[in-house]
Amino acid sequence: MTKRSINYFFVAIFCIMGCKSRQIVFPPKVISAYNYTKFCDLPNNLNQNVVYTRGIYRGAEEYWGLISENGDCKKLESYLELPMESSLKPKFRRLLRQVHLRYWKYYLIVDVVGKFKMGDTLGYGHLNSYKTEFNVEKFVDIQIMNKRRVINGVQV
């Protein structure tokens, strides 16, 4: 090996070990049948039958919920009522299973179409721990992310 090839070898190793990969978050897809609604605006659209929104699906054990992607409406956290597993695309089923098994490592950014509910006095979800619920009719897209991502100073 020449001195030059050894230098290239160490530069390559340094770049591979030292460079951090960035996670890319793709914007919501445009669907002609539904207007996109920001997650924080869901309470304003209670009378609407079906809405299209994006949020972060995260949790642990029995407590899984949907929160705002940007962390701008911290008090709004919805229980996510999932459709039957047989109706999910295999890719989405695999991503949901992966995040449920490794909830300490991953979360999902989900683009969903469904109905938003609010106002049940008992609450929604496990032990009625959520004040709102989002019933998913279909997943438009799911992106898996590492929990190293920080939004407004809070790691999600």
C-alpha cells in the first residue's frame, strides 16, 4: 500500500464513523379527496366527517397516542384507534409492529385519514387516559424515525 492509499483509507473510515446520517421527513402527500388539516386544528373540525392529518404516533406498553408533529399543541394528545390489522398494507403492518416492539428507540410519523372524536366524559384508550380519539380509516403514509429527534427542546 502506498502512503496515499493509506491516507484515503483513514479519511474514508473517519467519514463513515464520524458522519451522522440525517433523517429526512417527507411532507404530507396531496390527496384530492381530502383537504389536509393540521393536527392542532382537529378540535375545530369536529363536525367534519373525515379529516386528513399528520401526527407522531408514540407510546409504551398500553399507552399509545397521537401528538402534534411540531410539538406546538402540547395539550392535544389523541388515542389512535387502529383499523383491523388485515386491512393494513404489509409495509405499514411491519412498521407498526417494529415501533411497538422497540418503543424506546422509534416513533412513527403517520399521515392518516379518519374521524376525530372529543367529548366523551369517560375518555378514550387504555384506562380512559385520553380526552380525544382519532379513528383511523386508512393510513396514507408512515415514516419510522429514531427517537434522537428533538422538537422544541423535547425528545420525542
